[in-house]
Amino acid sequence: MAFASPVSPCAPSFEEQAVHQRVACNVRLLRADRLLSLTQAAALAGIHWRHWQKIEGAQVNLTLQTLVRVARAMSVDVAELFGDPLKRLN
């Protein structure tokens, strides 16, 4: 008899992972468009460069405060961080 592994109620859902990936991709593209290093972008946002790196790697849950800081540093509306990154490439 096989047992199904329990799913942690705290584990991120597929939908949550997709949002993390979308934001990460948009942040990375915005930074690249502006020709900024991780350190430069992080300084503009007032956050540590390692935190910016984790944002681009979809490794952290972002607070609203951090989302606003990142958007402001990239001179975009917060909503743009959640947009379709493929449209940004065209």
C-alpha cells in the first residue's frame, strides 16, 4: 500500500510560485533595461543587494513595502511587476 506524502499547508501553491516567477522575471528585465548592476538597483531601492538577488531568484516573499521600493527604484508602477514579462520583451 502506497502512502501519499502529506502536503504542507504552508507550502507555496503552483499559483503562488507562478507569481513569484513573474515578479522575479519582471524585476530582472527592468534592471537589465536600465543597465544597472544588482548593487546599483538595490541601492536605489534602499535594500541589501543580496535581498535584490533573492527577489530576482524568486526566493523570497515580498512585502508590500519592498514591492513599492523596487517599483520606485525602477520608475514603474507596482502593477507592472505583476505584468506578463513576455510583453516586455516585445
